[in-house]
Amino acid sequence: MPGELRDADGGLFERISAALGPGVVAAAEPRYLEEPRGRYQGRAAAVLRPGSTAEVRTIVRLCAEARVAIVPYSGGTGLVGGQVMAEGPLPVLLSSERMRAIRDIDLTDDVLVAEAGVILAEAQAAARERDRLFPLSLASEGSARIGGLLGTNAGGVNVVRYGNARALCLGIEAVMADGSLVSDLTRLHKNNMGYDLRDLLIGSEGTLGIICAASLRLYPVPAETATGWIAVDSPARALDLLGLARDRLGTAIQAFELIGAAGLDFLAEKQPEVAIPRTEASPWFVLAEVGDGAGSEVAARFEALLSEALGRGLVTDALIAQSAAQRDAFWTVRERIPEANRLIGSVSSHDISVPLSRLVEFIERGGPAVHAIDPEFRINCFGHLGDGNLHYNVFPPKGRARSDFDAVRGRVKGAVHDLAHALGGSVSAEHGIGRLKTGDMTRYADPGRLAAMRAIKGALDPLGILNPGAVLP
Amino acid sequence: MPGELRDADGGLFERISAALGPGVVAAAEPRYLEEPRGRYQGRAAAVLRPGSTAEVRTIVRLCAEARVAIVPYSGGTGLVGGQVMAEGPLPVLLSSERMRAIRDIDLTDDVLVAEAGVILAEAQAAARERDRLFPLSLASEGSARIGGLLGTNAGGVNVVRYGNARALCLGIEAVMADGSLVSDLTRLHKNNMGYDLRDLLIGSEGTLGIICAASLRLYPVPAETATGWIAVDSPARALDLLGLARDRLGTAIQAFELIGAAGLDFLAEKQPEVAIPRTEASPWFVLAEVGDGAGSEVAARFEALLSEALGRGLVTDALIAQSAAQRDAFWTVRERIPEANRLIGSVSSHDISVPLSRLVEFIERGGPAVHAIDPEFRINCFGHLGDGNLHYNVFPPKGRARSDFDAVRGRVKGAVHDLAHALGGSVSAEHGIGRLKTGDMTRYADPGRLAAMRAIKGALDPLGILNPGAVLP
């Protein structure tokens, strides 16, 4: 299909400007054509900046007529190249940056209706102002936008309690590849009228339709919270602690993050200004947060849980944040690790998930598999333990550069991905497929699923104009 | 498409028996051809009873070659005719009754892997034996099967806390219309490898593929629970109570059901053996249940909540179950109301949902809209208030029969459905579309959604052999 596409040209832009006025078509400045890890250099004839869903429809219709590819562009924070098209006919970028309205917040329905260009931090703040929580939270929340977060079914640190972006979305307004509108900004929690297009479009990375607005679920702000920095001997003990916490605290567990000593070493090396919580030295740490309503005594119960865990030998040391500042300090450690990783420069980074029952085995077998390629490689394994989602990143020996290992990068990735797959896991837990992992789709996706996905893509985007080259190999 | 289908005949059954042995093809006994409300009389050339997913694949391939329609048959409890095909070329029924294995229960992954023919009560019991909760619960749980529950995205009484069937399913194994296999029995909580086929097949009522097995989420059994029978003056007060309960108890609210006085009158008339909890007389009641982990003091907090609500005038009386027997007695009232409805015989029954912010308006406007057709009609409005899902059923005046009102049934349905739709609601909250509500799809579904659904149906079932006539008008 992409073979039938044509380069975007001036004629198209004239028609768009004639229909929508002069402010929509803009030059594709370099910042639109890069992605955070610098793996792709995108190309685009222009950036289109519609101000409304109706304008998106017009743009999509005109691009479909001209057989021009559309790359949906949101916050630009995606890590798998979904937002940059490096080859093929010259596309347009369709940016949501002018669609910034929060259309409604309703405290009875507990819903926030946001346009695609709303930045996550803005949505969080708007909810907070009305004494509600929009629980999606991740490192790039200061620039990631709602459209991209839904398009990629983003995860983050609160999935263990509230689910991923898909679980936080009740309804969507989307423009399909022929310019038709799917208008389903429902705020219903139960609606069995036909197929679930919402969940199909969420996570499709702009290849099946363009999400223009969404009705998002709000939750009560937990009146009581507690945050712990907890030293454990091993991932197995961390999982034991998780099991005990589930039994004692149920859904009050809001975050359960694993941090390896390597992550702290990297911080000490590259960002020494970040204060590491002072506990006993330990190969592993858990950053856990709980929250619940007034009267739940969740903080006291969390403290009791940690005492019990210390008594049973599951944990070796634990700090409970005594102030908001200390809580923030704990979280700063977690949130700065990706930047430390970037400054050191990985040979290969991975976003895998495995069933919790196989997580210990993954970590135990991962080290030897990686070190069989180079025994000096450093591994920084950290992430969302409560979801079985690890960022398992492999780094050069100290003093060496990532570029020294270009030749083995593919082997490293293959070793880690093969292991995750063999253990019933995924090689893209939360980042999506984009253009970086289409080869993994061929290698690991169930053939029946892949065939059905292709059939759906062909049915909903027969011209192949929506984000060609992304998701499907 | 259905026009190209052919009657199932002996040649097909010979080929199936030759491939799978003599035990698979059976006579379509009358019990397979009826549905609970008696609205449709189905037809089928035979019931096919595969014992495995591989046998389902063979059957689907042979039916596709023969252009014979397949009606997936699960527990037979569906209320919208999805399981019975009354017209068109003679189909086969594909029953899951011999696929009864619970393949695995894993307490670290908190997952239960069940084949499609497992009865819901069996899955619940298997989880309980391992000290886990499978939270899906509804009146027909003694006969409804996992395949149909997922196929229709069933709801029930615990959706307010745990979500509907879709939210309780991590992965599926399904056979597509060409006999291909979608093998995705994942137990991952995060997996962003491509489009969400799982949520697409769940709720598609067997029109896009046949769900043969599923990995289902288990939860801790709440160590502490409390159940209240609560008198309120109006639905508005019930919603106020819900808001207060959310604030105080958060996700501990497991069920929040509304019951109108008419439901109790119907029970007294038709099932006088059912004991009604003794409270002050009241036009409305709430049946609420909460649950949480050991140490949560959730029962005490629930009692405090009800005291506060009494003090603030939100509720007029409340009983808290003092024993398991009393809890069961409260629930028996709720669960026997549908049977009382059936014994009285409705003019028209509805399964609507509206946003919580419009629920009071729906009830306030519903009565006049119905009584404009006949001022003597009795209305029994009850259901899952916490989800905004009401069963809003209209009955003849006392002493009259439903058949006296055949002429106005359509007007009654139209009045109720138009109102729900006008308030941003759904005319099928949890029962699905089946064959009963395809007209409502034409009338109420967003045209863009409908067009996309048709495109998906055409792509995944180009011959139109899977449950023709269901879901899509």
C-alpha cells in the first residue's frame, strides 16, 4: 500500500490553506523530526496544526485524495519511532498542539474530557484543582500529550492500581482514514452496543485512526498516602513483599517499583546531585506507594506491613517518607534513572514484561545471556515490578562507549527479547511498536493475531495513509 | 453476505464426523433453540460439540468451505437473542459444552485459564478453593459459560469495583472465521504489541471470532466485608450516598444496587416466600456491599458511613447484615426480582445506562414518558446504580396481561430508549445487541462507529458465516 503513496506537495498545502485558512500549514522545524533517543531522523513536507476535530477531518480527506501519508504527532516523547517517518514518500506531520481544550470536568461522572493536544501535566493539574486524581503518570508528563498517550496506550508508575491509558479512557472522538468521524465521547462505564472501537484505536499508534479527544476517568485523591524506600536482597524477596502487600493492602498499592543497585551507581556517576536514600547497602530496592480514603489508616497499615516484612526477613531495611519533600526525594531517584541511562549510553534498552511467576527466572537467566556476549556488560534492570514490566537495559563496560558495541547490539537485543518471549512475555510492555520494533512483531507476534491485525488495517485504512511503516511489519 | 450462505446438510456433517469422530455432531434438541424470554424460536440443522480448540478450527474451516452459518452457543442465558437464529439459511450451533477444562490456576500471576465451556459458578468455585476471587457475578452464573460471558462482555453486580467481563480478561484463544487461530492466552498486565484484538473479540457476540479459552484475572478474597440494606427517599439521595461512600471507602465499594418499591411489591405478589428486610417503608432502597483486606476495618468504616449518612439525612433507615445468612437474604431479594418480573410479564424491558450526572433526570422523565402511553403502566426500575446501569422495565396495570399491550410495546421501548440516548446513554448497557436490538444500532449508534464496525466485520468474516444477523443491522 505505501507504494501507492505520493510525496506531499505545494498543491495539497494550498488546498488545505484554502479550506482552513493560512495558520494551519507550517514548516517542519527540526524539533518535529527528531525523537528522544536520536535513532531516527524524520522527514516531512510540513507540519499541519489543526485547531479542531473538524479541521482534522478536512486535512485527512484532502490527504486521502492526494494519497499523502499522515504521521500523527503528539508530544514527540515516544521511544520507538512512531512519530517519525524516515523513509518512503514525503509525509505530513499532523500535530495536535493547537487542540488544547479541556472541554469538561464533571465531578458526578468523574470524567475529564480533553482534546488530543492537552499535555498530561495539564490534565493532572486540572483534575487536582477539582479535588480529583487523573492517575496516569510517567517521566515525560510535562510534554507528552493525551492523543499520543492514548495512541500508544501509555503505562507509567500507577498502572498497578489504576491500569494503563486504555483503562483510564471511557470514550474517544477520532477521525478515520477516510475523514469520517467516530464520535463516542461517552462517559458511560457500561455500554455493550457493538464492537469496542475505543480499545482498538487506543494503542494503534495512529495507524487506524486519529484520536482527537477523549473522556478520561477521574478518581478520588487518596486522602492518606505513604511512600517507602525498601531494601531487599533479591527480586524474589521483592515479589514476596508484593504478595504480602496485596494480601494486606489490596488495591491501596499505587506503585511498586524495582530499582537495582546499578541504577544508583549510574546516578552517582552522572547525576551526583541526586540524593540517594540512606539505607543499608543492598543489591535491590523497592519504591512502594500506597493510598486510600480518610479513615483507612493506610499509612499505619503500610508501616505494619513493613515491620512484618522486616520480621519475616523479606526486607532488610526500609524508610518511610516523613514529609512531602522526602517522598519527592524518593521519587526523584526513580525518575532520574532514565536520564542517567541516557548519559551513560546503552548498548541496547528493552521494555519487556513477563508474568510475575517468571520474573525471577527472567532476571536470573538474563544476566548470563547478556554476559555470554560480553562478560563486562553492565545491566540496569528497573521498573514497574507490580506489573511485571522491567526496563532491562544493557550498558558498555565502564570507560567504553556504546558505539564500540554497534556490532553486537542486535545480538544483545535478541538475547533479551528471546528470553522474555520464551517466558510468556512481551518485548513491548508499554512503549509500543512504532518503527523500532516492527521486526519484533514478525519474530514474536502470534501469526493469527498478525493476520487479523493486517486485515483490520486494510479495512480501516485501505490507502495506507495513516502512519505507514508503524506497528505492522 | 448472508444471502450467499447455504443450508447446513448431511454432507457437511459427514465431513465433520469423518474428521473428528462420531461424537461431535448431535441433534439440535429443543432446549438449544429457545432463549430465556421466549422471543425467538431458533432453527439449526445440528449442534456441534467440539472437545478442543483444534476441533473448533476444523469445524469452522469445514463450515466456511460449505458456506454454512455458525451460531456460537454457550450457556443459552443471553437475553437479546444472540444465541438463536430464527431465519435465513439453516445454520449449525457450535456449543462449547464439552470444553470444560480449567487449564491452570496460578497464584503468583493471579490468573485462571478456563476453556469456553466452563460455567461461571465453576470458575468462581475453583478460584475460591485456592483462596482467590473471580469477581464476575450475575443471576445466571449457575448456567452461563465463560465463552458467552466474554462474547457478550457480561456485567453483573460487581462491575462497580472490578469492571465487566472485558476488564477481567487478560488474554484469549480464539478461532477466526477462516479457521485460523489467535493464540494469545497471555497473563501479562502490560503488553503493547499491536492492536487489541482481545477487547475487539470480547463483546462481539461471536460475530468476529469464537473465543475458545481465556486467561482471567483473580483477586484476593476480601478478608472483611459488610453488606447494607439502606432506605433512601429518592435516586438522588442514593447517588449522594454513593458519592459519600466513594470519598470514604474508595475502591472498597463492591456493589451498589438500586431497588425500587415496585420490585418489592412484585416479589410480595409472585414470590411471597422471599423475606423483605424490615426497614421503614421507603420508595427506594440501596443494597451496598464493601470489602477489603485484613486490618482495613472496612466494616466499621461502612457503619460509620451509614451513621454519617443518617445524620446528614441522605438515608432514612439502614440495616447491616449481622450474619452470612442475613447477607444472603439481602441478596436473595435483589436476585429474585428478575424472576418476579418474568412471572408478571413486562410490556417492555430495558437495559439502559446513562452518565451518573443524568441518572436522576432519566428516572424523573422516564415515568411521564411511559405514562403518556398508558397512565396505568407499572414501572420496576432497579439495577447497578454504581455503574449508571438500570433495568427499567414497564409492566401492565395490575390484573392485565402483557399481551394486551402488544400494540404499544414498540412505543414504550422507543420512549425509554430515546430518553436514554438523549441523555448520553446506551440502550444496551450489559446485555449486548444480539438480534433483539439491531434496530437500535441503526437508530442510535454513531454512523462513523457503525461504518467502522461493518468494515471490521467484512475484513474478519468476509463470508459472513459467524453468527449472521447478530450485532450489525
